[in-house]
Amino acid sequence: MPDQPVFMLANLIIQDAAEYRKYEKGFFPLLKRHGGEFVTFDDAPDTFEGVAPRPGRVILFSFPTEQQARAWFADPDYQALSEYRRAGTQLEFLTMVRGMPPR
């Protein structure tokens, strides 16, 4: 659905804080440019069930539509910026989860 929100769930392990800070500094303006909203992050999430807790940081942000999320990820400015994340972290996953359609 075109107006269905999506949520982005990321899990990463910060290995070089200085490189990752460069990524964080540019992340928020690019997120906003594409209509995204930062929800939260947690450096010590609790796992209630499952085989293993997630290592590192878990991050949650959202976009009003899947198209906006895909445009953010494909943005050449974001891809250039993400080199700092790649240099400073070990990315476990970046996953898009589709929200419930409006009722």
C-alpha cells in the first residue's frame, strides 16, 4: 500500500566510535530529508526469548512509506555517508518491516 508506514530496524556493533560519530552527524539530516523519523536506540536491549541476545546497538526509525525508505537508502548522499558506518561498525542487519495499513 502506498501510504503504509515502514519501520527500519538496525543492529550494529560499534568498533570505532570516531568513525561512527561522523556517520551519526550526517544521518539525521538525511533521515529528515526523506521524511523519516528517529524512534529510539538501545545499547543494552533485553532478549526475553530466543537463542541469543543481540550484540551491540539496536536502532529503530521509521518512514511514512516504503518508497521513502527505499529512496533514503538509495540516496547517493546516504550511500557516501554510510562508508563511515561501514568503517566504524560491524552491521549485523538493517531490516525494513512494513507497518499495519491505516484502518
